[in-house]
Amino acid sequence: MKRWPLTGPGVTYLTVFMVVPLGLVLSYAFFRRGRFGGVVYEPTTENLARLADPLYTDVLLHSTWIAALTTVLALLIGYPTAHVIAGLPRRRQTIALVAVVLPFWTSFLVRVYAWIVLLSGPGWLNKALRAIGLGPVEVLYTDAAVVAGLLYAYLPLMILPLYASLARLDPQLSEAAANLGAGPWTVFRTVTFPLTLPGVLTGCLFVFVPSFGNFVVPELLGGGRSVMVGNLVRDQFLKARDWPFGAALALALLAGLMVLLFAQAWAARRYAPR
Amino acid sequence: MIEIRGVGHRFGRTRALDDVTLDIGEGEFCALLGPSGCGKTTLLRILAGFEKPETGTVTLDGRDLLAVPPHRRPVNLMFQSFALFPHLSVERNVAYGLERERLPRREVRERVEEVLATVGLTEHARRRPHQLSGGQRQRVALARAIVKRPRLLLLDEPLSALDKQVRAGMQLELKRLQHEVGITFLVVTHDQEEAMSLADRIAVMNAGRVEQTDAPVELYERPRTAFVAGFVGANNLFPERDGDGITAVRPERIRIGDGDGDGAGAGAGGRLTGTVVDVSFHGGTTHIAVRVPDLAEPVLVAVQGPSRVATGERVSLSWPPEAAVPIPVSPTEGEKP
């Protein structure tokens, strides 16, 4: 069966509007910047060399840390949630999944601004804390606020793949494990978790990747004090007008994420249930 | 050893089990036989601890079994789908239950090797379940369940996933194993031949109730309800002329003759006349269906070898008095299958 012509429109679209522009931008990394912005087409490696500057490696490390923390928290919150949803009767599962995806129906920016209202000094968080005799805490414009915002934004991307692999799991396998003498925790540790590992890896990737490159949340909730790679790339292109260095940063970011993607694909295949 | 007393259970509005009482003795090979949806699997799941019955008690050696969580019961189940762990090799699947008992690693290894040798899978120990054939998977599932040396082994339709050739061999193997390891077996099946050939005792279930519990031969020769008579060995059921009983006659006890019957109705030692509607040759036997006026179902006759009777022919049917088994009007509202 020759079905590949059907992929034509999709492949053409991706090539023309993604691969080509991305290739162009990334190629800037190997050229000099113009005095007043723009690109001078003289080959150089100095942009890539600049990446080793501790100033920028710190930003990369900080971004990794923030994205990793977000991912771990999303997994810890998302797994039990997905587990509960997969255990509901069919109709309620649909309702729960719609509820999980519902935030995507409103603008991301609006939702991030809403978090400012929640976390600010006289905001709802401190009102609630005062009501129980605690507080006030300065959360807004800290890393904690950034992690909270990213977690809120990308938690559904963790829950959905986890739900998919949990729902696919044969419930008889847990019963078989219990029948062979495994208590609930052991069933989870030895059967449920290993068999949903591909879903876990997918979810982690789905949360880590956009968190790592995000620049809106650190800008608004981090108050510019928490600089992440995304901010740096954006600033190079839009403020510093240093396109070549921005491209070099983007290249580094992309290379890192590609490594993660391949690692995930490899691990998913290795631990695939069959 | 196992005493099931008055167990009842329902799912929503459907009654899955209704006042089921059954005793299973030590070392016995017992079968639950019935059509799908009769509640036999529910009873199995209750014994394994996956369902809690609404009423009734189940005791094992006099102790309440229902109070014990599933993972602490000395009861192992071989699932119909086998439910092998896809991410573990054959030997890790078999070792799983022993590892939960925290046995020394050496003992686990020895027992796994021993049981894999018993079921003939030593060479496949390192394979994953998806690399095995249906028959091999079935033996892994069996090995995984018996390696724990449970007091009671439950088998849910153990042979249904296998094709005919493998089935016969596996049937023998199950019986041999049961003698060898001396574990009490309870097998659930909808296949009467499977139940008859495997079990010492069969409980026939219908619509959530146990209709009759007996040894295979008793069950075959003396069915006590219309349902049992129809389900086990496809008896012909004739309404009794006088009184309100039913008479059951086995297909192989009916003799077929030419069409000069006297047309007398069914009774103790009967004669009937009818028209042949179907003849099917099964190798060893031939099944002939005869439409008789006034009877709702065609009468089934089984004769040895091929038959000269053709479809559309008028024939007479007769049987000796001792072939007619009277069945009292069933106390349960069991329908005919």
C-alpha cells in the first residue's frame, strides 16, 4: 500500500514553514553580527565560544534546575491524578479529562496574570494565610512563583500521557500480582509503575521541554529576576539585536532537547511492555 | 476444606449469585460448569478475594476467608487471559509470587527451576511472554500459580485459549499435575466435556444458582433438573403425559426405525414418529434431528458410525424404559439452554 502521498501536505507545510526557517535562524549562529543588528555573512565560531561564558552556563543550569523541579513536581501530582481518573467509570473519565484540558481554552497570558493576582503581597494567597494566622509570604517574583506557574501551565501535559498508559493497562495484571501475594504498594512498584514507564517518560518530556524554553512565566512571575534560557534567546533577538548569538543559544537549547528526545525514545523502547 | 455457605452477590440490579452453597474437599478436583453469565466466574473472584459477596460465608479450614485480603490468601488463580507480566521474563514471572514471600534467593531459584521443568519450559526461562505460543503461555501461568503451593488453585477456563490439538495434551497434563502436587483444584468452564474429563465432582450452575453437584457419571446418568439434563449431554426432554414431570432421554439411547410407528406419546419406554430435518456426520457418530409433531424442539438422536437415514424421511423413534430418566419439575426457575 502506497499511502505516503497522503503525507504530502503535512510534510510540505512542515518543510516550508518550520524546517527551512529554523535552519536559516540556526545558520546565523555561524555568522558575525552586524554593528547595528542584522547578520554579516562572515563565518565565525565566536558565538558558540561565547556559550561557555559562566554568565550563560549559569542561566542554562538555572533553567535546567527550574524545569527539572517543575517536571518532578508535575510527576508527583500528575501520577496520582491520572491513576484516579483511569479508575473512574467511563463517563466520569471523560468529564475529568475535559476538566484537565479546560484551562487550555483560555489565553495562557491571561492565566499567568491571574497567578500574579493570587500570589502578590495583598493577594489571595496571603489573605488565606492571614485567615489561618500565618504569613504574609513573599512568593511573587521568586523562583517558587516561576515553578508554580510552569507547573500550573504544563501539568495537563503530564496527566494526559500518564492517563493514556494507565488506561491501557490490563487491570488483571494488578489482580494477578495481588493474587501472587503483592500488597497494594508492591503491586504499584513491581507492575503498575514499570508498565507505565513509557507514559511517565513522555509526560516528563512534555513538561520539561516547554518549561525549559519558557520565557513568559519567568518574566511575569519571576519579575525578570529569574532569567531562563528562553528569556535570554528572546532578549538576544529583540533587545540586544544580536541575532547570531541568539541563534547560538537556540542551537544549544535545541541540541539539549534533541538529546532528551532520543533518550526518551530509547528508554521507551527498552521498557516497552511488549 | 473450603465451605461456601449461602453466598449471594449482585452487580447493580443483576443477581450474579443466589444462595450458593458448595463444599470442596482436600485434594479434590472440582469443576464449576455453566453457560457464560451463570455466575461461575464471580464465585471464582470471590474465592480469590477480588469481589466481596453481599451475603453468605466462605471458610477455609474453618477460618473466615472473606476477612483475608487477596494478597494473603493461600489461594492462587490462573486467569483465563493468563495475565502474565509482559515486562518480566518467564522465570521472573514464575518467581514473582515466591519473591513476595521473601524466601531466600536460592530457594526461589530452585523452586522456579523445578516447576519450569515440570511444565517443560526450562529452555524458555529467559523469554518474554510475547515470544511464547499460546500453549506455552498457558503453562507459564500454571507454573506461576502452582509454584506458590497454594491450598486451593483456581483455574478460569484454563483450556479455552488453546486450539484443539494442544487442549487434549494440556488436559492430561493438568490431571497429572493435580495428582503429583496434591493441590485442591477448582476449575471453571462452560465446556461440559472439559469438566467431565478433568473433575472428580462437578457443580452445574445456572442463573447464579448451583443446580446439581455430583460426580461426572452421576450427573450424566441422573440429571436432577431440566437445566442439567439439557446442558450436560444434550438430553431430549419430553413433558410427561400424566402428572407434571419431565422425562429426559439421551440421544444415544434412542433407536431409529422406519416410519411405521404407532404414534404413541412419550412415556416410560416410548415411541414417536417424525420427520428427519437434519443429518450431520461427526466421524464416530452421526447426529440426526427429527421433528416430531407437538414437540417444540426437534428430537436429537445419536447413532454409531454413518447412517442411511436422509433428510425429509419419515422415521419412528423408540427407547427402552430404563433410558427414560424422570426429572421432577425443577424447584428453580432454570430455563432450558
